[in-house]
Amino acid sequence: MAEVSNKRRWWLLVVVSVLIAVPTGFFIYILRPRPGIRVTIQNTGSTPLRSVVLHVTGRSYPLGDIAAGSSADATVKPTTKSHLEIEFTDADDNPRRLNADGYFDSGWQGTIRVSIKDNAIDENDHQVRIGDLF
């Protein structure tokens, strides 16, 4: 009789452990930091930036128009080693492509904030790092 009781306790322990571990693992997986670089473009000039597109190796991210004094952002995920380029059309209908430099790779995480004033990069802050393993 004691043997049956010990088996029941063991199975109860297994069931309770699974009922705790599976949802906990699921939530850790869902809430983990995601790879990608959050890029924010701020227009600190007096004219709009039209048809703004972010370019990284292997991918492009259209942001649309950014009015003077406004900003827009996107999470970029390059396919391999990359830097950031910002393409737009200025108020005089001239195409522009600015090199925001930096270095990051696929799977990396962080933020890049770029301020554009008078069609040139005014400020450029990169806070990127190799992403987590999981």
C-alpha cells in the first residue's frame, strides 16, 4: 500500500512540475527580446522628408513622409553584416541617400536614432549589441 502512495506522490509531483514549467517556458519565450534594430528617424529641419526608406543589407523599410518636427521608426533586420542608409526625396524633388554608418549583423539588437536637418545627418546615436542566444 505504501508503494502505491509513493507512486501517486511521484506522479503528482511530475504533473504539477509540468503544469508550472510549460506555461513559464512559453511566457519566457514570448516575452524574450527580439532580434532587430529599432531605427528612429527624426526630421529636425524645416521641410518634409518625402518617401523615406531605410536600407540595410538585403532589406528595405519604407517609412513614407516625415513632416518637419516629426519622426518615424521601424525595426530593421539585415540578412548579414550591414550599416544603415537613409533614402528620401527633399523639398526640391532631389533624391538623397545618406550613410548613417554603424555596424550590425543579423540577430543583433538595439536602437539607432538619426536626426536629419537640412538634408544632412545632424545627430547619429547607435546603441547596438549582439542579440541574445535564445
